[in-house]
Amino acid sequence: MHTTSDLPDLLAGPLVRRVEPERILLWLVASRPLTLSATLQPGDAAAQQLELNDTRVIPIGRHAYVHLLTITPNSPLPQDQIIHYDLQWDGEQGSGLSHSAPHLCHGDELPSLMIASDNRRLLHGSCRKPHFAGKDALVRTDSWLAERRDQPAQRPAWLLMTGDQVYVDDVSGPLLVAVHQLIARLGLFDEALEGATVADSQALYQSDDTYYRREQLLPDVPSNMAVRDRFFGGVRKPVFTSANAHNHLISLAEMLAMYLLVWSPVPWRLTQPAMPDGLNDEERQRYQSEQQQIDAFVDGLPQVARLLAHQPSLMIFDDHDVTDDWNLTADWERTAYGHPFSRQIIGNAVLAYLLCQGWGNDPDAVAEPLDALTQLLENAKRSGSLDVSEQDACIDAVLRFHGWEYQIAGTPTLVVLDTRTRRWRSERSPFRPSGLMDWEALTELQQRLLDQTAVVIVSPAPMFGVKLIEGIQKLFSLAGHPLVVDAENWMAHRGAAKVLLNIFRHGRTPGNYVILSGDVHYSFVYDIAIRHREHGPQLWQITSSGLKNAFPPRLLDWFDRLNRWLYAPASPLNWLTKRRRMRVSPRDPDRASAGERLWNGSGIGLVELDEQGRPESVTQLDARGFDIGFPERDDE
């Protein structure tokens, strides 16, 4: 019988989130509520000893508490200097982090962070799938940062995680087993499941169909057959549309356990995943194959945790943080939110994002939905289960919430977009792709950009993508099957595309735009100018994807070749696209052969900007240990 004393105090984190001279935000999960203090040591200055009275402790289980730490220094902290920090808590002897979490430290050196005076040096990446057969770019990033940890000028201002930080909809068998063991070990809260053939989360975990067969757990009555078909629909790709959705996470406890297991090595020490009984031969083979990838993933987690404890990070969701093709079409929304079970799953994923990602971007902006979630979880402490009506109300509130975007002041201004919850629904057909942002959201974006000199925009999906792939997506959309090809691009909706391109052409918006994106599972750089305008704005589309994911190599190679042939900068076919008034010039990766423009391989992007916000250097840090440069073309 395990007891609370068997558990380490620190389960995950700390993650360094938003930092400013007047405030540092840290996120961590502990096995009990901790009374915390902090030590900040900026360079050679005197250390600051701080009681953390502004700490929010939120229970997610009997032995699991999320701590949202706001560290307010006695005086503003210096910028562009290394600041070592430590946390202490009751019952902990000496240095809390070096004693309780030595994997976060470089030898005897405490974790450190830097508050940059500008936004000119940025890491960015998306799409980190634990069981993908490839290396983890966050491990590579930790090694890269370790070599520069004492060089403030070389440390990035931010690690921008631009979507799919977790894959709620594509989970391996070994990871799902670990999720369930961790839920039991920490006593994460149960919940009732409305509209499902299992009554509650405990029945879900114990069901014979909980591994690789979750589509069988949906209601099986005539009125719901269409919903079931549109739920874990495999390659048919309607509501929960991932072709690998048969282990799709469902309960809030599963979602929260997933975050702990992808960011920290400690929870894995509390589990002993073994192949579950009842799998058929195909499922056993799949489990064994996935186990190899998960073992390699877990081996890298000490470095991932160390990176996140040293590098300030900002995050935004994309679809896999919630579910594949989230809000792609109006018909998708009608089906998904019209059934209580699918609505509950989506709501749980958004609540988990709020607690584990959204808070650290802008606490003030998300205060209202976080207060509601806190109350739900506090009330669950007594019974160990979420109250049904309170959970419904909480999900209603978070699905109505439209404050996920945020902005970081500085040189240049950093604007992070929500391209998922404020969609511009097609007026032609509910089956056609929605615009990634509606007219009101795009108008607000333009207001943020007015009179700025330069801006970095984080758009999870590229604003300027590969024209051939977008053309293929358009053909499927016109045929009424946008979900088959993930038709998620800015040009897929005529109204959104027109407004977006007009923003770039407006006279009072910035002269230099850098657009950082992910999503697509390959990386590329485009230089973009407005045709026939001598002094028009300059744009750069810089895409880095994925952190631990990649596109099918042979398929991408053919797309790349055909795109080069059909849509070269001087090709007349460009005049048939919505961005015909833009000249888009791709850069060649310096390690590419045979003229490839698209780099395929797990990695993370590093962008360095000059004082005017123009890219001086664009590099892809490949997870395999080498760098790929994207130099300017000689003919530019």
C-alpha cells in the first residue's frame, strides 16, 4: 500500500513561463501543498530572499497540486543578465531544487534564467508526439542551451511553443497505461461521463475497450450512430478525426496526467507500465513497437525538464492539444458540441490547456475561467470526483472564452494568435473550412499592429504555406471532404484570406513582419514582398515543425518537387492564387540536395532579428545534432 510519504514533493517543473523585471511566473506540480520561498541571485548582485505569498495552489487529485507561482522581486531585476534561482519549502533541507530535482541543474549549479531586453532572439517549434520514431528536439535544445548558459548574449528571449505541445488525440498504448497508473497513484479526480456507454472515468479505465478500442465506448443507439461514426472515425476523419484516435484521452484526469508525463521524468518513476491484458495480436505488436519509442522519449525527459526550468517559454494551442481538426468546419462544430460526450472531451482538453499552458502566458487575461476551474477542483477534494453540474458550467464558460491570444511588448512586438476558437465560418457551406480567425478577431489584430515599426506574429498554421499542398486541400474542400486532408490554411477561406492580406498592405501597419509557424511537420522559409510597391512592407514566413514529428518523406519530396515546378516565383500559376499580389521567394536549406525547399526532420527553429525586426539569421537545430541554415537567396 503506497502512502503519501512515498511520493516526492516535486512531481513536475518548475517551468519558467513569462518573465519581466517586475515578475517571474513559474509552474510546478507537487504531491502536497507547499509553502514556498524563492532565492534570486542576479549576477554579482546581492541575493533576494522572497516569501511567495502570491502562489496559487490548485488540487487536481488527492496527492497532486498545481502551483502557479508569481515571484515579485524587491526591486526590478536586471535584463540581459544570468539570474540563478532556487525554491525552498517546508520540510526541505538546504537547496530545494538541487536536492529534490538534481536533473534540473548543471552539476552543482542552480537553475538560471534570463530576462531579455528585446524579442530579437527566439526559439520556436511545434508538434511533439512522444511515440514518433525520431529524436526529441527539446533534448537537442537543452544541449544547445547548456553550451550557452553563461553567455547572456547567446540565450534566446523566449522558447515559443506554437502548438501541439501534447497529442491528446494520438496516444500510444504504453503512454496511456502510464497515464492510468499515474491517475491511480496520485488519486487524480474522477468524473461522470455524459452520453457514454461507461458511466464514469473509473469504468472507462477498467473497460476492456479502453486500449486501442475507445470508439466502442460511444453510445450505440440509432440516434447517435452518426455521432459515433463522426467521433473516433479513423481515416474518415470527422469529429475526433485523427487516424490514430483509438486511444484518445477522455477524462480531465487523463489530460492532466499526460502533461506531467511529457514534461517531467519524475512521474514515470511512480509507474510501471506493462502490456495490458486482452489485446489482440495486432495490438500487441503495435504496443511493443510504441514501447521502444516511449522508452527513448522517457530517457530524454531529464533534459527536457532542465530546458523548461531554464528557458522562459510561451505557448499557444493548435488542434492536437484538444483534438485533430478542432473547429475546422461549422459542421464539425455542430456535431462535436451537439453531443454531451464529445463536448465534455473537448472541454476537458481546453481546461487542461488553461491550467498547464494558458495561465503562464498571461495570468490576468485568463483569471475568470481559471477561477471557475479552481472552484470545481477545490470542491472535488471532498468527494474525489468532479461535480457534474459544476463541470458542465465550467466547460460552458471555457468554450465561450475568447481571450487566449496575447501580446509581449518589446523590440519587436510579439503577437501570439488564437487561430482555433474564433473561426470565420463559411457562408457557402457548413462543410467547407472555416477561416482561422473571424472578421472581428482580424480587426483586433490590425488594431494591435497599427503604427508598429516591426512585429513578430505567432500563427500556429503558416500564413503563407506551400501552394501545391494548399491547392490539393482546396480540391478536397470543394468536393466536400476538407477533413480528409486537414484543410487548415489561411487561404482556405476567401473572407479571412482577403482581410489578412489587406492588413499586410495597410499603410499604417508595420514595415517588417516575421511570421513564426508550425503545424505542418516540415520546415521552410519564405521572403515575401508586395508586387509593384517599391516601399511596401517586407514579410518573412518562417515555419519550424515538428519538435518530434515529421512528414512522410517520399510524399513530401514529391510535393516539394511539384511545387517548385508549378509555382516558381515567376510562374503564371501564381496569378491564380489569392496571394497573387505578393511575391513569395523560398529560401534553400543549406544542407538540402537537388534543390529542396522544404526541410523534413524533427528540430527547432532559431531566429535572430536585427534592430529593425528583420531576420539576420534563420537556423533549424535538427534533433539529430546538426544545424540547417536558411540563407538569403543570391538573386534577392
